[in-house]
Amino acid sequence: MKYNQIRRKTKEIKIGSIAIGGQNPIALQSMTNTDTHDKQKTLTQIRSLEAVGCDIVRITVPDEEAAYTIPFLKEAGVRIPIVADIHFDYRVAIRCAELGVDKIRINPGNIGDADRVRAVCKICREKQIPIRIGVNSGSLEKEILAKYGSPTPEALCESAKYHAALLEKEEFSDIVISIKASNPYHMILANRLLAEQCSYPLHLGVTEAGSKEMGSLKSAVGIGSLLTDGIGDTIRVSLTDDPIEEIAAAKKILCAVGVEGQAGMDIVSCPTCGRTKIDLIPLVAEFEKRAKEEGLTDLPIKVALMGCVVNGPGEAREADIGIAGGKGEAVLIKKGTVVRKIAEDRIVEELLEEVKRLGK
């Protein structure tokens, strides 16, 4: 079964130059950590994110002055859609819409009365700007928190539906919803509940996930579990690190889940055992290093590096290209067919050459 066959059917939402939801590719997001008032630093970071494959970028807009960074970025040639992160002040949301932002992230319930929500919906409708509702375990309404006693998955889901209802009341439906929690299990359950109760596209992420290593693991558990359910239209891996690392981690999650056409290179290698006849551990490390250096890791190719002839030929047969180790040598298997033998000291070099041929 292909991944697209299990994906949840959702409303398609246009965000600037791209669309999410429906059967569109899963969009990779990140957020700048520069001071948005510093236009040049923000631009430099966004260019770096564009270069590594970021599809959508979010910037915090704490006041109207910061909103003027949006036209600066557009005029400088930023290609990817820009999302304005707004808290509390509906006037900032309106100004961002006037200045050409591609999406607004807001909690309708914390910007004031119905007139303010109506004003934001009115300009977003006029400008065809979608609104992303962002709910997390630290921002629950007092009434909902009192009802459930803690930020349970049910509480998070109810909060998201409450905010969506505020927009729906104004006949606004270009909505993306995000439910995040620092506990991956709670985040998974909350999004599963919400996915059953609405057809809006969902943005996935584990909030406050931590540093690169642990944050990537938590995100892989949370985001990856939902993707295997067919849930999720856009994702962000939140890391206490350079935002570029978020995109790298997101790509690895798509690869691990097996999302066709977006995953890049899938390297399959065995853990080694007493049957292994080649020095596989450093061999795999060297292959990964060289493939990255030579810009091959974005190729949608499955590569198998197996240590012996027990499971090796079978696993390599399922890959686009692979090797199965023998004593001091390996057999090269291409599209299920044994092609030739390779001396152990030539495995990495010849495998890379075969990958390049497949990538042409």
C-alpha cells in the first residue's frame, strides 16, 4: 500500500505559492529565531532555510513595527510562504495581512471580543490568507483546563474546536489547525481525536521538544506515529538549535515513515552479527558521509548495505541498489539482480557511482 492511499482526506488550503492538505506533499516548516525587527538577519536565516528545503517559514510578529519586515522579505525575493505568528493584538494580524503575509497563526480566543475576530477574518477573506489555529498545552483556556484538570488530549482537542468555531461563526473556513504538546503521547492522542472530528489540514509538531538529539527523537515518535496513521499535512520539528537542523530532522522522519517522493535516500543496513564478513559499521558510516558530501542524500533511492549472505541478498533485492557482504568482498545487487562482485576496499566508491547513475 502506498502512503497516499492511507492519508486522511482534508480540505486543501492555499498558502502563498503552495497548497497543503488533500494529496499535496507534506510541507516542511521551520521558524526563524532572529529578532524580526532585524530585517537583514531574518532574511539571511530564511535564505538558509530555503536552501535546505524548507517549504514554509514562520516569523514572530510581536508588534506593528515588526510587521514591516514582511514586505522587506518579499521585495528581497523570499520564495517560500511566510507565516506571521501573532499573539493577543488583533491589530498586528490585520497589519500583517495588509502587508502581504501568506498565512496568519493566531488563537482567535485570545485576541479579544467577536468584533476583533470578525475584523481579522474580514481582511484574511479579502486577501485570501488562511489562518492557522495554534493550540498547545501551555495555552489552554481556564474553563477547559478546569473542566479536565490538566492539558489532556481531550482538553487540547476541545480547545482547537473552540477556536475553529470562532472563525466558522464568521463564515471563515480557510483554516489549518495545530495541536502541540511537549509530551509526544498526548500530542498523538489529541491529533487523532481532532482528525476524527474535522476535515481541516493539520500541522504536526512536538512543542518544546528539546535539543537536537532528544528533540529529534521526541518529534520522530510524535510526528512519525501520526504520519503512519495518514494524519498530517505539514510538519515542524521544534529544536533548541539552528533552524536548519529542524529541516534535516523533518526529512529524516519522512524517510523513516516512507513518504514517497519526499523522503530522499533511504539507507538500509543490518546491525551486524557474528556472520558478518566485511567491516560493515565503518563502511556504512563512510557511505553516509560521502553521500552527504556529494549531495546525493536527497535522491529518492533505497540503498541496502548488508553484512552477510543470510538476509543480505533478500534485503538488497528490495532496494534500488545494494550490496551483500562475503569474505573480503560483496555482491552488488541492482534492481533485484546480482550484477557483479566488488572488493571490500572498493564497495563505497562503486556504490556511490551506481547511485549517481540511478539519480540521472
